[in-house]
Amino acid sequence: LSQLQTTQAEQQLLQRLGVRALDVAPAVRGRVFATLAALGPQAVGEGLASLLRRGLGDVVPAVRWECECMLRAWLAPRPGEDEPPSARLMTLLGRLLGREGSVHQSDAEDAAEAALRHLLSRPEWEKVAEEGARALLDGGEALPAEQVFLGRVAISLDADLWSLNGGLSGPTVLKRTLAALDAGRSSELRQLLRVLLHSDVRDDASGRS
């Protein structure tokens, strides 16, 4: 009973923290993210996407900075653990994107994109960004939804470069797009179509018209 009461008290505390992330005072909102940095994303529960979306899009730079620090702290290597930050990122994206068809899917994708745009633009994540883009453009194997999402965002950060390299018009992306269409994977299909929007692919018939 005591353990149950402790768990309920912790949940109530976390719920209150989530509410304070909407506080009108920027200092309060910033302290929420500073506190959650030490707790990890598993402590946030169902409100993870809305929390990230609000924090990374906050109008006050100091609050955004606290949320960005929280995000990086969640993914940082931990003493005694071998899991790399890239694997932690995939786990986080899996949590955000894992419920295809949910009424909150658009918010989840917005939060995932904001998180990736912050991370992948940093020098320490450049290798992850490049590997993610190449896996989507060059690799033939099937990829999980979160890997497709990461690859698409990585490409969008430097679409002109990837287009000049010819990667966006290669057969791999077209094959992936058709496979996602045939399998009814709507979330993956949306990401791949957005990649194709950056490409120089032209239908032969339209080219002759």
C-alpha cells in the first residue's frame, strides 16, 4: 500500500509539473524543463509530445534553451551504460511516433521534427544526420518508421546538397514510397513523399508535354 501511495504521489507531482509548463511566467516554465532534465522522458508519460512541442517552440529564448538542454540531457551517455545517444534518440522517436492513426499524431510529428531539427543541426549529431539520410536514400533494407522520419528531417536540413548529389532522385526512395503505399503505411508514406518534393524527379510523360 505504501509503495502504491508513493507511485500515486509521484504521478500527481509529474502532472503538476506538466501543468506548470503552461505557466504565464517564463521563469516557472524554464524551471519545469530544468527539473525534468534529470528525470528522463519516461517520467513525462502521455504528455511527452505536447511538452516538447511547447518547450521547443516557446516564444521566450531562455525557456527554449532550458527545453533544449533537457532534450540533450535525456539523450546523453550515462555512466555504466553502453547505449549510444543515437539509440536513445530512436527510442524517443519511437515513443513519439509509435501510435499511427492517433488523433494526436500531428502534434507528435511536430514535436519529433522540432527535436530533430535542434539536435541534427548540432556538430555532435552531424554523423547521425548523415547516416540517417544515407540509410533512407541508399539502403535497400526496410527501415522502422522513426528511422524514416529521422532521414527525412536530416535531408530537409540540407536538401539542396542531397539533390545535387542525385540521391533524392535515386530508385531507392521511389521503391520505398511504392512499398509504403502498397502496405498502407500512411505515416511513412507522408515522409517519403516529402523527400520526393525536394527531388528533381519528373514523370516522362509530363516532360514531353
